[in-house]
Amino acid sequence: MSKRLLYVFSIVLVLCLAASLASAQSVKINFQSNSEGSREVPEGYLPDYGEVFADHGNGFSYGWNVDSTGGTRDRDDHPDQRYDTLNHLDKGQAGGVDGIWEIELENSTYDVFLVFGDPGYTDQTSNVNVEGTVLNDPDGPDSFDEYELTVVLSDGRLTIQMAPTQEGHCKICFVDIILAIPPGAAHNPKPTNEATDVPRDVVLSWEPGKFAAPTNGHKVYFGDNFNDVNDGIVGITESASSYAPPQRLDFDKTYYWRVDEVNAPPDSTVYRGSLWSFTTEPVAYPIENITATASSSDIDKGPENTVNGAGLDATGLLHGKEGDSMWLSSMMGPQPTWIEYEFDGVYKLYEMWVWNSNDSLEPAIGFGFKDVTIEYSVNDTDYTTLGTTHEFARAPGLDNYAHNTTVDFNGVSAKYVRLTANSNWGSLFDQYGLSEVRFFYIPILAREPNPDSGARDVSIGTIDGPIDVTLGFRAGREAARHDVYLSSDEQAVIDGTAPVETMTETSYGPLSLDLGTTYYWRVDEVNEAETPTTWKGDLWDFRTQEYFVVDDFEDYNDYPPDEIWSTWIDGYGTTTNGSTIGYPDPDWNFGEHYVETSIVHGGAQSMPYFYDNNLKFSEAAMTLSYPRNWTEQGVGVLSLWFYGDTSNAAEPMYVALNGSAVVTHDNPNAAQIDTWTQWTIDLQGFADQGVNLANVNTIAIGFGDKNNPLAGGSGMMYFDDICLYRPAP
């Protein structure tokens, strides 16, 4: 009896096995034998006897990919039962298949503790993969290996298997899986714990605990004193899972907060929250991507050394005394000596830090700048002098030298800064030097675009369920309003001729965007009370998703009602239709499924398609619930990928919509192409045959001629990624 018929007869049983989903909670599993005389299950643990994954009736579904009962051991060699029992990941499975163990859990964060080994042997290693994290044995063959890690579960199952680097025996003793966040506690804080560079007008938010009361269910403790927050001094009651501090926060300060969740009466249980922290944005940020030029340079002591961090320690704050890590002008160079810095744009300058020339001979020779003229410009032509002459402090010529000159730029706008030496500290030679210079700017421009600049495949939903996109950004510090330019015409955004919207919020939308389109946008920050009044923003771009999915074959599995042949109706069991969808008799012990998992175009699965056209045709059809309106968003092309075999019979391959309109592939030998090949079909070809593209009911893939079946051959194909695109421009 085929597996397909077996599942039809067993549908009720399978549904019962598949239905259980453990709640997010802690669990401990001990791997042990179930044979007569085996030792008891350790207190606080659930036993795993090597059985295939199933609902164990204890609140959890877990188990192995194949029957692994033959791999269990109970040594009676160790006083702790957890360390005395084990199962093999590498042997004991049916057909010699390596073991994979899984447990079904709610998606959450878990702290996992695992022990691998054998009390009676020292020949095993433990190179394992726990939910995508590879843990390599740190000390080679021995009795036991213990691992601790935190797992963020997103697919509903925690998976343990051998790593690709594993050789020889690999034995698992027990695993402790501890829910990192109690269900009733607040979690997922925003800003994230220990975040830095947080805006001073931040609004705190979090995911509420499962049982928090809808009214006054959150007690928020917030402040810059760790002890006050930790001790719960002066809490604020909130109904919403957010909190806005009553005033703008200080620059560059660490704040602490926690949220205690309060159950609804009459229970009113309080779940004490974790203590979180964040640090606000600094007053100013260092400018990066600076180009330095100079009137002259000594050999191997170029001006770039003043902006490349050469000579600074790991903290970036203390300079050494090696002369080759600094800039020094040439003794024969033109006078006066100058060094100029070019930024990658115009900045509102806050201050400049100077590490003067710090060569070990500096105390005797004095190359360091002393009296200095500072000029700045936005165009490298028109320069303005900053104040009067500035004196740079002398460097000591010693290691661990911290900058000892700070110049206040008072917020001037500049792309270029030139330092001209009027004298040095030694007055012995016309030679001048600096160790390092660092500039800081006030963030006036809009930044941190969302979507990120350069983002691709920005979701606009489905063809029947579109999603509007809202653009977001972080405001420039002094902005009173934001002028947002958006267009698919890049030059129009650059020139400022694109449509513009004036906003007071740091978001723009919701916007109905087109499929497969690149958009350009910029945000100009405006404040009429400042000079200049407008700061032109950077050019950003993103591209919307390229296609709408009809079927990518990723949602099928081996359980009713999600088998692939339950959606793609084939000719199985008929005499006129020779199609069979999916592998009819997969061997579960060898990891086979109804779908194909190795020969795929995209994702992890594709559709196997068997055809037999011996005096019949072959066709498999899917009834559409989504997407049915194939006219939205400028869609005009149907695309699918196929993979054949040179041994296949060369039968005509076609796609049919609504049961009647047929488009046949131009290549009569398409079924023999043994590589992934895209087939694109102009939807107008179906419309010309009377299909209402606004109401597509079915799509079918077939071979042969259903209206005139002939004596034909057979073969096997794979199909993947059936999608709808906009026509190429």
C-alpha cells in the first residue's frame, strides 16, 4: 500500500499527532533507555527513549527524525542518572541515518544547557549544531562536554544534530531548555537593552506580559539612578505598553528602566521585570572619511597620518611617540606650512581635538604647532577665519598622550578646514608637525532611513492584499520641519524637482508603491530660525519586491491537509490523466518527503511532477484562493521555473488558466532541459483566449494535448517559484 493511501486511511491519527504545540515554558529532557531494568527518570526531567518525533502526552511534542531506540544506553557507571544515560546521534538509527532531535516550542528566547558524552568511554567528541549554532568540541575525545548557549527560536522547533565537522561517536546525555523570559513578564524592550546613541526624545516600548491587565497593567520605573530603578522607587502606572519621559533626556547619559507587569484583578500578581538600560546620543559625532593634504611632507610622514588613527592605542584616545605615525612637514617645503582637511560633505562643526606633534624629540626640538590660523570653507574657494590666532598646547613626547587642545567651532558650516602654522614650539626649524586631529559635528542632516538606503525586496504585500509602505528617518537635531522628496526618477530627487511633502513627523506615508520599482528619496531639514535655514539631505534609494508569489512550494509538508498533492490535483488513480504530483512513496527513514528538497530553484522545496502520456495527457491543477486578480500593480507576466532530464520524453509542456486557455512552451523539447530554466508567459496570451485576468480561478501545468491524447512517453520534472511580474520596460 502506498504512503498516500495509508495517509488517507490514517488521517484522524495523523491530525492528532500534528496538533499538539507546547506552550512557551521550560523543559528538561533526559536521553535514556526504556528497556526493562533501566534506571528511573531523573527528577524534574522528561524521558526521551529514542522514539520518532510525536506528541508524548506530557505537554510536549519531541523526538527523532528516525527510530533511534537502538542507540540508547544506560551504563550504571555514574551516580548522576543524567550523566549515566545517553543516545547516539551517530548510530543506532534505522538504516544508519544520523540522528536529528527536535522539540516543538513557542517562538521565544531560551537558555540551553547540553551535556554530551559517555561515563564508560572517552573516545567520543561532541561537535554539534544547536538550532543553527555550531559548537565545536574544545578539547577532543573525553568523557563529557558541556555547552551553554542562548537560542532565539523562530521556527517553532529547537533542533539538535551533529555538526559537519563531527567524526566518530557523538552521544547526548541530557538537555535543559529554560525559557529566558517568563510568560507574564515584559520583554522585547525598545530601545534594546544597553543600546547606545538613543535619541533624547525616545519613547520607550515593550512587548507586554501574557497576563498583564488591559488597564493599569504596567508599572514603569525609569531614571538615571540604577539603585532607584532596581529598588522600584517611584513607579508610573501605564495602560499602554509604552512610556514617554516627560522631558527631553540629557546628552550622553545612561538611563535605567524596568517594567513590572500587573495581572488583572482579583489575582493582581506582579511580574517583576528585567532591568534594562540605554545611553542617549552624544552632543556631537566624529567625522569619518576625511582626506588630508599639506603644503609639504617629510618622507613617510604624510598628512594622512593625522586622520588614520596611526599611533593611537586601542581606545583611540592615547597617542604614542613614534614619529613615523605622525605628519611632519619638509624642512625644504614652502612657507607658511599648512595642512588641510576635506570632509565628504558639508557639516555643522562642533569642535576639533588636536594631538600635537609628539615625537620623542619634541621636548628638545618642538615641531608641534603653536600659534595657528584656522580657516574653513564650504567650497574650497571662499574661506573664513575662525576667531583669531589659536595656540595649540605642546605635546610631552611621551607614550599615552591624550589630546590637549580642543577648538570650539561654534556650529559653523564647513567641508574644508585649513590649519596654518604661524610658529612652532621650538622656533629652531621651519618644520611643523601634528600627531592626530579629530573633528566632531552636530547631526543636522536627516539620517537612518527606513528602509535602509540600498534595500531590496521591500515588501508591498500580495497582489490581493497590498501593504502600504511608510518611510521613516531620524531627524536632524535642529529641524523644525522635514521636506520629503520621493520619486522613481533619481535626477528629479537630486534636483529637487520631484514632488515634495512637508512633514513635522519623522515618517512619510502610508504610500502605495509599484511592484519591482526603484525609488529615490531625500529629506531636507528646515528651520527658519537657523543659518542656513535648510540642510539638503543625502540621496537614499530602495527597491520594492520584484514579484508576487503564486506558489513557491515552501508551505507543503507530509501531513494532512498540507501535502502537495492535496493542493495540486493530479491524475493519480485515473486512467485519462497521467500526472502524479509529489513522490508517491517516500522513505521517511532516509529523510524523503512528498516534495523535493535537494533539486530546488529557490527556498528549500520544489514540486516533483511525473507525467505519462501513453494514450492520455498529463495535467495537474491548483485552485486559487489567492492571488486571483492578476491585473493589479501593473502585473503582466507569469513566470515559472522548470528542471527536466535528457531521458524525458519530449512532450509539449503547457500552462492553462481557468481550465481552458492554454499557452504551450515554444521549445517542444523543453522537458529534456536538465537545468533550472525560467519560462515567462505574457498574460495577454491568456486574455486573448477569453480569460478574465481579474478573476483567475485555476492554474494548471500539463504535458501533451488533453483534447487529442496520442501515444506518447513519460518523464519526471521539477517546478518551482511560480510568480507574477511587471513587464520589462
